[in-house]
Amino acid sequence: MTTAHPLTELDVQPTPLALLLLGRDADPRSERGVECPGDLPAPSDPDLVARARAAKDRLGDRVFVLGHHYQRDEVIQFADVTGDSFKLARDAAARPGAEYIVFCGVHFMAESADILTGPDQKVVLPDLAAGCSMADMATAEQVEECWDVLSEAGVADGVVPVSYMNSSADIKAFTGRHGGTICTSSNAERALNWAFEQGDKVLFLPDQHLGRNTAVRDLGMSLEDCVVYNPHRPNGGLTAQQLRDAKMILWRGHCSVHGRFSLDSVEEVRARIPGVNVLVHPECRHEVVAAADEVGSTEYIIKALEAAPPGSKWAVGTELNLVRRLANRFAPQDKEIVFLDRTVCFCSTMNRIDLPHLVWTLESLADGNEINRITVDADTAHYAQVALEQMLALP
Ligand code: 13P
Ligand code: SF4
């Protein structure tokens, strides 16, 4: 994964990041994983597809494989169901008979699946290093400290936390403990409307862009209604007066993939492809969303392209694996679909789940070796579920 902005000294974390990105070592403050313990098959092994199929057949109904839309083609072909993070968590919950849920996605998604599935079901992440840089931008300690800052400023009582699905179970539990809700990119507007009926301010975690885009684009707030809380600065870099004046307190987090799309990408593609429709995910920066023709979650993007008329042209600002797949799928229907930017790359942690990891996972489970299980402790799971259920009950 590439970073969206040049690193400043404030962004530099004292963690062995390079090793973590290579799938080795551990960061106790992050949801990024640990070394993968097994002997993975070589990526060049010509029998990988046959081995994955054979292992999946051996497991039969005991295994249910979930594939997020951003997964590689080589992996998604083995998914029993595909979807966005919320749909996949619900799909997992709807399969109580499956002993193993193999989650081809990232760590926070596997945690949500563990929270929403039965106690006897085991959720497995094929590579423990498949974290999410956005989820890692809000740790439990940082968010507790933020709440103290809000209390000292005398505003905490009126603040309702709204946390994006793309957050760790700890952050979801914090949200549940403080009477807030989870949201996804499909229901963020409803979540904010609900939250402003409960209080007079929202603490939006961890994606500043989804929070700002929803507040300004959907709820009609101004950019001045939003402040950004930077966990690396004393008091978030904000004065008590700024906190009192703000309606939206946005956590300083972003998606390393969507945050890279720029206004230049939009202008360049409009000049290059006359008549093109620009369709972007709301994790993109505000100026990109403001310049786009349509904005929506991954499920929205797929449905918009399904409904598009033949001959239409689209530049799509979301993860590259999905855009490529949609371009190939709709080319025979004469729909031209291009990637919005020439330099933005795949989500590198999503891409960690490759065919060798999937084969290793399925073969290990079929041989009775329970590897890479993701579990959330009971207290965290309880409060995270409170916040998830609040989302399900949104009007
Ligand atoms: P959705 O799939 O929920 O739209 O989220 C996008 C994303 O970045 C997932 O990691
Ligand atoms: Fe996280 Fe962005 Fe990758 Fe999704 S696409 S897993 S939000 S870094």
C-alpha cells in the first residue's frame, strides 16, 4: 500500500513497518498481523488452482469462503459469496452451519465476521498481515485520549461517535460504549442524521473523508462545520473553542488507496475521454467527490455500472482489482470503463491474500490444522455488537 500524502515527522510511527508490510513481526498497537507460520506453496506451482479446488471439496459444507470486491481474481474465483465488508459480515452470519469462515479480505472484516457469527464458528484470515492502514490510524488508546480531550473541553456529553465499518473491533466497542453507531459507505447519511438527533456533535472515526463528504454533500453542512482531530498532536491540534464550535469532529485517518485520487485525475480523464462519467467511492478526498458525477460504495458502483446504458463511458475511482474486473465484465456490453488515475495502485494489504495463502489455508483446515483464526474477546465483542446493532436499527 502506498501512502496518500508525503510522510511528515508526525506521521512516522516507531514500528518496524517494513517488516510488517512483508508479513513478518508484530505491532502490538496495530491490527497488522504476525508472521505467517506455515510453508506456503510456491506462487509458480502450476497446480495451485487444482489444489485449492481439491481442498475446498474435501472441506465441503464445513467451509464458507467470503471474498471482498477488492480481492484478486485468482482468489475471488473461490469465493462462495462476494460483497462489501458489511454484506460479507452478514453473509457469514447467515451461514451458521459452516464451521470455518475463510475471509478473503482484511483483518477488521474478519473481526466483524467473528462478532456476528456463532460461538462455534471459526473465522480464518489467510494472511494475518492483511490489515488496513485506515483502521490502524485509530488505536483504542488514542481514541480514549480523544474522549478525555472532549470531556475537558466540556463537549463530550453532546458528542455521538459514528465509526466506519473499516475500523478495529476496539473502536467499534468504544462506539458502542458511548452510545454511538457503526456506519458503512452506503448508510453514512442515515447514521449521521440519527446521530444528530441524539446529540449536537459527531466524532467520526476513522475516515475523515467519508465523514466530511457525508456531512457536506449529503447533510448540507459547510466545510467550516468540520474540524480534524489529529491524534499525534496535543489535544488533537484543536483548541477547546474549536471543539465547541464544530459540528463534525473528524478523526485524521484516510484510506491509503482512495486518498490518492486527486482533482488532477478527474480533470485529466475528462479531457482525455469526452463525455466520461466520473464515479468515485466516498473515501476519496472532498475535492474529488465534489468534482465527480456520482459517488457511492463498492456495491453502489457495481449497480451503477450494471444499470449504465451501452455506449456509456466511465472513469471509476476505487480499488484497481474491482475496476479491472468491472471493465472486463462490461466490455462485451459496450460500456467503456477505465481506472480514474494512472498511478494509484492496488490495496496492498487486500492483495496479500493470494492463491498460495488461500491454498495453504484450505489445505491446513482440511488436514485438521486450525491456522490464522481471528477472535475478538467477549467484552469487546459485546460492545462492538451493540454499535453494529444500532446500525442495523437505523431508521
Ligand atoms: P466498502 O466495500 O464497504 O465500500 O468499503 C471499501 C473499502 O475500502 C473496503 O476496504
Ligand atoms: Fe483499508 Fe483502503 Fe485497503 Fe479498504 S482499500 S482495506 S480502507 S486501505
